[in-house]
Amino acid sequence: MNPRTSFDPAFRVLFNSYYNAVGEKHPRPERGLLTRPSLHEVLAYRRHVDARMTTLLDDESAHTRPAAAALVTLGLNHEEQHQELILTDLKHLLSRNPLAPAYARHEPSIARRPTKPSWVDVPGGIREIGADDSAFAFDNEGPRHRALLQDCRVASHPVRCREYLAFMDDDGYRRPELWLAMGWDAVQAQGWQAPMYWQRAQERWMHFTLHGLAELDLDAPVCHVSYFEADAYARWAGARLPTEFEWEAASADAAIAGNFVESRALRPMAPNSDAEPGACSQLFGDVWEWTQSGYSAYPGYRPAPGAVGEYNGKFMCNQYVLRGGSCVTPRRHIRSTYRNFFPPEARWQFSGLRLARDPA
């Protein structure tokens, strides 16, 4: 069986909204307008792909070809990204329905308790940044290189809903001096008054979740805010967003543990324990955390040849880096060097923020 045999040549265009090197592609903004193939065709396509992948993996010579093994590994990690984005997209889709349907009706009971935020010192100096070659990492996580950090302080916890509400109550969305120029334009054009999925119901705030409409958990990390909102809040709070290098330095020795998709909470949660003295809490899971770093190449970065080179490199413009994963990220998918990225106006991702400050 030839692994390169095409199931249907038209699928090459239908399902290519990403890679220019592959050829003609369907426009990404028009994905939602497509009529998909029938269930029978989709299942047949899946069997076709599975059979050809099995043939490839059973070929002993393929195991000795580093390029083939690297491509399969990249594909598996890319599929994990898809699993996260499916939940993110489903939440947005269901939120558009006035009936507020739930993806998962029964939310697991998870004991949480509020903890007191504090500041954690992150010493400056020359730090090693980026992934090494000991395990899989996306190409944008390397090459590992040295970076100079100044002393700074990073918040022990992500910003919480109750803290963000104080910003809103202080007319945060109506004070242009707090906003970047493009951010203020977005506030005016989009009519932003609160994070995405929040709605006022009489005297309390509600938000739409994958479990349906729920009362806002004031001690949970604020979620679904854009870079512009994160930056405005930080300015209002007399702080700033950390750089991605400061975030990585703060998280370098932290265990990869937290509220990931495996918990089935499917929403950010309040912490369940006090942070250890001098350590940050909730670095991983719950919400992706905006940094002030523009998404660009590390020193020495070179995109791979061919279509795979488009995977990350071509997006290194007009986007900002987020770190840490979220409540819908698979735990095994995340690491301290992982670089997510989105344009500054994006709100549909499970994105929040953590504050940083320079020494007094």
C-alpha cells in the first residue's frame, strides 16, 4: 500500500487552509461556510489515513529515517493542539445560541479555596531560554540561547475575576489613558465592557462555560481577555505584563501540574492550596497568560524546508506570546518553554494574565 495514495484529490484543497507550499487552499475565514463531506465519507477517509499510517509505522526502514519520525511526532503534537482548539471553538459556537447549551452538563466537584496573592522575586542575570534537544519541542521554542534578565517581581497568582471587576468598576473600559491606541480603537469598535462570555444578570455577573451559563467564580483567574485588556489592566494596577523570558525564568523549576483538560473542569478554577513561599502558583493550566513579548524568532532560528517550515515561522508578525497552557490543554502537551501566540485583539482563547513589576 503506497502511503502517498490520495483518498480524494479534492480533499487536498478542501482541508488545506494553512500551507501555501502545498498548493491551492480554502480560505481560512470561510471554513464555517463549508458543507462537509458525509459521515460515511469522513469515516472512510479516517480509515484510509489510519491504514497508510500503519503501513508507514510498520516499515522498519521508516524508523531509521529521522525525518519521517520527526514529521510523525510533529503531527501527533499538532493533533493535541487540535483537541484543545476543538473545545475552544465549541465554546464559542455554543455561546452564540440563546439557549446557552452545555457541552458537558455535569461539572466535577473540585475543592478549591482562595489564597492571598503575593510577589515573587525573579533574580536577573544571564539565563538559558528555550527548549533543549532532550525531548520534543516545536521549532519556535528554540534554539536554546542566553538572554539577559533584569531583576523583577512576578505575581504569585494570575489576576482573578474579583480583581478584574475592580478595574471594570473603576471605569477601566472608559478611560483611554489606560489603553494602547489600537486597544482603545478595539474597545470603541467592538463595544467591549467586560471579558468575553461575561454577562450581567440583575445584581450578579454570569459567564458562559462549557457547562452552560454559570455564576462567576470571583476567585478564579479572569479568562477570555485580549492582550489589549491584559495590558490595560496591568497599567491600571501600577504594574506590567512579564516578558516571556521572565515568565520562563519564573516557571523553570515548577512542576508541570495544574488544572488541565484531564480534570474535566473545563474552566479556570480558584487555587486549591497556598503557594509555597517564594514560588508562583497556577503557572500551568487554568489560563494561557499573556506576556508583553512580541512573537518573533529566537537567535539562530531557521524554518524547516518545505511546507513544514510554515508551521510556526510565517506567523512571527503582529502577534504576542502566551505561556502556561489552560484548562482545556492536555497536560502532556505543555512545558515551560512552550510558546503560544495570538494577535492582540484575540479573546476566544482561554487567555488571562499575571502581573510583573520592576524592583522598587
